[in-house]
Amino acid sequence: MPREYKMRKRADDWQKTRERILQATMQLHDEQGVAPTTFSDIAKRAGLGQATLYRHFPTLGDLVQACGGHVWQEMQPPTAEGAAAVFEGLTSVDERLEKLVEEIDAFYRRGALRLHLAGRDRDLIPALDYFLRAVEAGVGAYVEQALAPAKPPKRTLEVVTALMSFPVWQRFGQLELTERKSRELTLRLIQCAIRAAAGI
């Protein structure tokens, strides 16, 4: 019994330390970005030695990937698996497009800081590129589902997906529009783009 207790406590301590490292890392990433954050910074913020940090996460990739799992849960990005359910019961393409804009806008608002920082460092850290590719694939899946009843050509899907990208959303944010006006503008641009793409 004492041996089982010790093993259980050791595992519990290991998990608590791991969580402490992840929380310290995510705080620093939010403050200064992923690439500029060093293992030394993280160890100091977590109140641990660097050797302990390396025992839990031998490489930067391991650490970023583990943080990515936490961030994914917090941000709740669009996924291919959940796309169909989002548009269930909506019959007209306009209704579905309105829902698309609403969902993606809400997601970008939840994750704006982290998406911006990840985008800035994606070429430096492969785990960030992997994370953002997954996000982009989810946005693409939402676009496909929103337009599914119209059976659009591939080019139309590509154009709408480009308009729904995070960099475009960021640029619209600089226009100082209200949330409602920003969504209305995005919807109108998509509707125009769909008509324009048909002639390409």
C-alpha cells in the first residue's frame, strides 16, 4: 500500500509540474510570442530548474505541441468533423453564409492574439505551422459545408476560403467597424466574390 501511494503521488506530482510548465509557457507566449521565449524564461516563470523542464519536454517542439493541445481546447477552432452540424437546418445559401461568417468571426475573436503570434512565428517553428494548417483546414471545411447546396466549383471555394482567412479578418479589424458591420461587410464581399468567381 505505501508503495502504491508513493507511485500515485509521484505521478500526481509529475502531472502538476507538467501543468505548471505549460501554464508558464502559455503566459510567456501570450506576452512575447513563441519564438522569442526561451527555456530559461519558462523555467524562471514556473519556478523550476531547466533540468526539470527538459525532463518533461526534451525539445521546443514537444513543448509547443503540448501547449497547442491546451490552446486548441480553449480556442475551439472549426474542424472538418464538426462542420456539417453547424449548418444543420439551414436551407438557403445566404443563411448558411451568414452562419459561416458568424462562426468564423467568433472564433477569430476568441483566438486573435494567439493566431497572430503563431502566424508571426510559423516559419520558425514547425509545430506552429502544423497548428495553423489544422485551423486553416477547419475554416476550409466550414466554407465547403456552407456552400455545399450550391455545389460550387473548386475555384469558388478557394476564393471564399481566402476571404475567410485570418489575415483578411485582421485587416478588416483595422477598419474600426463594429462587430455587426464587419460581419455584414464580409458577407457582402463573399456574395460578390461568389458571383465574380463564376466568371474566372
